[in-house]
Amino acid sequence: MTTIFGPIIGHCQCGAVRYEVRAPAVEFYHCHCSVCRRSHGTLFATYATVPRDQLSILTGAEHLVPSDTSAEVRRWFCGRCGCHLLLDDARWPHLKWYTPGTCDGHPGHPAGSEKHIFVGSKLPWYQLSDGLPQRETF
């Protein structure tokens, strides 16, 4: 079955940074590690990945502020509103990670690619009940 995908636009809360995704997500993760939880202030953080050349900053690149949260991971936030938009991971330099919650359209992703990762670090009082695959680490 062929998936029809039209580009989707993502942006921060204040609209200063806008980006375009031109391909369906390769994978779709709900990360429960403490760094992601604290970076987003949520129970878990959701990311989608695409080949690096399939995501472009349309406007506001000058507002993107990096934060290196580990030796491998650099997160990108809007410097005006603080919204976490993008992530680079040196272990997968061919991929760009983005936060699908900032998109105006559905990121599209292959069946079976959506999963929970780092569930060994999830908050103990939060119960996962959606039936998605769960990994203790990445």
C-alpha cells in the first residue's frame, strides 16, 4: 500500500520558528527518560524522526537555541517562547528528530514504528495501557 504524504508544517508556540517535514516519520517514539521528561515538563516526550534532508527550517532559524543534554544529544528550543522543537543525536547523524506535537498535520509513520522507550525510567505511578511496544532502554 502506498502512503500519500503531503508536507506538514510545525512551529513553536509563539510562531517565531516554523519548519517543514516533507516525508512520513521513519519512527515514532514516546520517551520516558528523565532528561526528556524534564526537558518537556511532561510524563513523557514524543518524537518522530525523518531523514535529515526531509526537514527544513522555513523561518526563525535565528531564534533556535541549542541545549546539549548529553555528549550525543543536542536539543533545539525557540529562544522566544521556550518551545522544544528539534533534536539531533550524534549516533544517528542521518536523522532529524522533531516533536510531532508542534505539527499542524499528522506526521505519518509506518505501522509498528510507534513505541515507548526508556520505560525503565518512567514515573512509577504512571501506567502504560495503550498496548504499544515497550522498551526498557532505546
